[in-house]
Amino acid sequence: VHLVESGGGLVQPGGSLRLSCAASGFTFSSSAMSWARQAPGKGLEWVSGIHSDGITYYADSMKGRFTISRDNAKNTLYLQMNSLKPEDTAVYYCNTRIAIKGYWGQGTQVTVSS
């Protein structure tokens, strides 16, 4: 299982970014996927999830600003982030669980600052 995030960077408050997670080594289309993040000095925070059937879930603070999606033909997970705030600054990780084991990518840094 291999997960590779990309798309992070520096953005001004109110701006947008789209994160991508390229997946390989498992049947992506059949797997639920999630995004989580870790802000400096804080613990891991769940952001959003999407089932294999496309049903989506969001943490309350992300509802209306973030959109999770997937392209099963490309084995890629996305996170569209709009109206970004400084408190969204974090390393963002995609993850999946296969059987009882969780798998994580290396993360992509998102910095929201003027």
C-alpha cells in the first residue's frame, strides 16, 4: 500500500488549495479513504472521509469549506479546501484501513498566512 499526498503550499487567508493523494497497492475503488491533519504542537485531527460508494463525512469545522472527492479511474483522493484560515495550517495526511491495519502517506504541508 502506497499513499502519496501532494498539493500543499503557502496560501493567504481566504484562499484555496486542492490536495491530492495518489494511491497504489490496493483496490482503491473498494476502499474508504480519509484525510487527517496535524497542526504544529497538536495531535492528529480527523478532517473528512469518503466511502467507496461516495458517501462523504466532514468534521464540523470543515463543513461548507472543504470537499472530499475521489477518482477511482485515477486511484486518487482529493481534498478541495476553500476559505482557508490560519488555523488550517497543518500537515495533511490521507489514510485508509485495510483489514485491521491503517496506512498513511507522508503528508503535505499547508500553511495559511498573510
